[in-house]
Amino acid sequence: MTELLRLTHISKTFPGVRALDDISFTLNAGEIHCICGENGAGKSTLIKIISGAYQPDAGGEILFEGNPVSLTPQGAMELGIQTIYQEHTIFGPLSVTENIFVGMEITKTGFMRYAEMRKRTQEVLDYLDSAIDPDALAETLSSGEQKIIEFAKALVFDRKVIILDEPTASFSITEIENLLGIVAKIKERGIGIIYISHHLDEVERIADRITILRDGKHIKTDDASAITNQELIRLMVGRDASAFYNREHFPPGEIALEAKGLTGNGVNDCSFYVRRGEVLGFAGMVGSGRSELMTLLFGGVSKVSGTVNIFGEEVNINNPRKAIRHKMCYITEDRQHTGLFLIHTIARNTIIANLLISQGAFYMPDKEEKIGQEYVEKLGTKAENADVLVGNLSGGNQQKVVLAKWFNTVGEIFIFDEPTRGIDVGAKQEIYQLMTNLLRENKAIIMVSSDMPEVISMSDRIMVMKDGRIAGEVSGDHVTEENVLDLSIGGKKI
């Protein structure tokens, strides 16, 4: 086969993170090469280097059709490399034809030749067996049809390499079948296709070769026929035991919170419970609906249906204030934008949640600093005093301020959404210890995490989500990375 693309010894380092470490990769004409790996494996960084969005570290080499290249977004397009991302890059008010040719219109003597552009659009749509009208406004099309427009654009401009990044996310079964058929058809034209998906059933159906990444490293490349799904999962998740945190476990107590059939905010019919003294983990791929479920549970969005019981009493939580009054605490995924006021002091941030539920109480500034300083000392926050602005703290210390804010309430149920994202290893250990201390005090914890060692190490039970639903639960001896990942990608329930 003719080689289109070759990457040799490619690395990419961001401050404090080596996202890619000595990666080599090839793509042939007329080949579908799937890249597989967990969240954070380096897949997105790799395709951004191929598309020119990122520049690799010095020392590697990229060849396109045998020639050394230094890729930029414009240069990659000129070579014939097009990336189709999970999110649509479609202009709703424009027609299908206008979307395909936007920025690259066919003109003559200063006038746009719409008829010629429409003709070329129709030819490609016919080739793809699509009944989409070239004059239809893009905003009137379904998600699957909008994705077809992006494929059509690649064909109109004779791209040689098409990168597909999670192309079937949020698609119906019919749309997925249609898209996979189109991918196979495009392959017949000799186009090289890089396909990224966490749906291993799709990978199994269309891949010619598979490359597996893990923690930024190249693990294996082989013909798809030579790798079973179970081996693929094992290679994706294999880690040294030192990556795991060993925490103390406690006998579970009464059910603190129970949800039945919870629906809304993009999640459907979710039922689960969490008891005092345990961590209920929520795992799943990015976009599976974990954070949306937590927002719904905390009243950030009103539910459509379902019930929530707290300590045996049915409650209607339709705003965060009610959630706090029912002794719930929510450590959000994005601490800087939704968890903290960066321009205020540690002390002010510490008392803010309690002020929301204080009825008839007067705000007393003289107590603010005292309470803030108490939690600085109790949590070991590295700051001169409680008057330090939160925006000047490290990520780990900011997370401690978020915890202080909730510890200063009467919280009994703690929701941790990505509790250690963006903080260093030492700070992670401290956060884990603080969570363990909550369990020792008989609190209940719900934890969402994309970090597989974290969710495995910290959870007593794990609910695995896929496509806005709970795909299954793993507990006891079944709490393994392989089982969690298998459910995440649509495998059989344990």
C-alpha cells in the first residue's frame, strides 16, 4: 500500500505534563487506522499535531507522501489533511452548498459561481447516496446529516487524509450505520482515514489497523484482525500498581441518598443509591452524562421525571440552595469558574456557601477571617493567612478552599466531580486523605472521575454511564479497570 503519512519519535510536552512520549505512527492510502485509548491517553493531542493545531517537541519528524513537513492548520489543509471533530463546524443559516465552499468559493471576474458550486455539491452527495438538498439550510438538518456535509466538503476538495474524532457521539443507531457506510465508501477512493472512537464495536467493524495509546505512550500497532476486543481493553488500561491509591474502608451505614428514574439535562432513567461511609464512583467516557447527572441531582437543572430521597424522605430539589439545605455539597469539575471566586480571599470563599442557607442571620465580617483561618490550618492550605486571594493559590490549594467552603456547612452528602483534575501527585494524596476523613465521619460521597486509577482506588462501588444512561454497576471483586471500560464502551453488564 502507498504510505501517505509517517510520524517518527513525536513527543509533546505541556507545562508539567508529557502528553505524548516518543510516538511513531503511519497511515496508508485506502486504509482506516483506528486510534484507541482511554481518556487522557494522548489521542486528541496526536490528531492536533497531525492537523497542525499543535507543534511537536523538537526531535521528531513528520513525512507526508515521503516529504518532511512542518504542519500548520493552513498547511495541513493545503496538503490534503482534513479533521472532522465531534462538534460540528457548520454554519446553520447557510445552505449545504455554502457550508461546503465557505471561504473557498468558486468565482469568476469577481462574481460567485453558485450554480457550479451547487453542481459539485450534488455530485458528491449523490456519490454518498445522500438525499440531502444542496440548497437546504444546514440548521434544518439532523446531527447525522450535518456530519455528512463535513464529509462532502472533504470529497469536494479532494482531501487525501481525513481524521474523524469521535464522529458518532450522540448519534442514533440509524445515523451511526449510515456514517460507517460512508466511511467505508470513502476508503474505496484511496483516502487514508484516521478514526478515533471509544465505541469498540465500531472499531471492530471498520478498522484495518489499530494503534493503542496509553498515558501518552505508544503501546501497540497491529492489524485489526490480530487484536481481540478483550486484548484491546487490556492494553488500553494496563498500569503499574503504583498508580493506585490505597485508602481505608469503612462499614457502610444507612442510605443517604437514593435516586429512582432520574431524567433530565441529557440523562435518562438513572437509578442509584449511596450510603454513609462509602464512595459511590461514577465512571464513563467523556460525554457519557456523568457531570450532567450531578448537576441535575444538585438542582442546577430541574428534573423531567424521577424521584430523589435523602435519608428516606422524598425531596424536590430544583435549585442549589435547596440542595445545600438538604445537606448536599457539590465540588464541581471546574473549580475556577464554578467553585471559587478567584478575586476574593480564602476567608470570603470559605463562608459563602453557608451564607446562602443562613436565614435571618447577619453577616459579621469579624468572624469571616477567623473561620477562614481555622480551615486554612485544619486542611493544611499553603497560604500565609486567610486573607490571601484564592487566585494566587496553586490548584491543589484552591481545591482545599473549595472543600473548606463545603466543610463550613452542615453537609452530609458530598459530590466530587473530578476532584483531583489539574493538581499534582502530592496534592492528590492530600485530597484523597480529606475524602477518607469524611468517610470516617460517616459522610456519604459520590465521586465522578475520568482518572481510572482514581475511580478504582477510591470507590466502594462504581456506576458506569454511557450515552446518558447507567450502563451497569461494578462492586467487590468486579471493580477492575477492564470491567469498567467494558461497560463504558457498551459491553455486557457484570
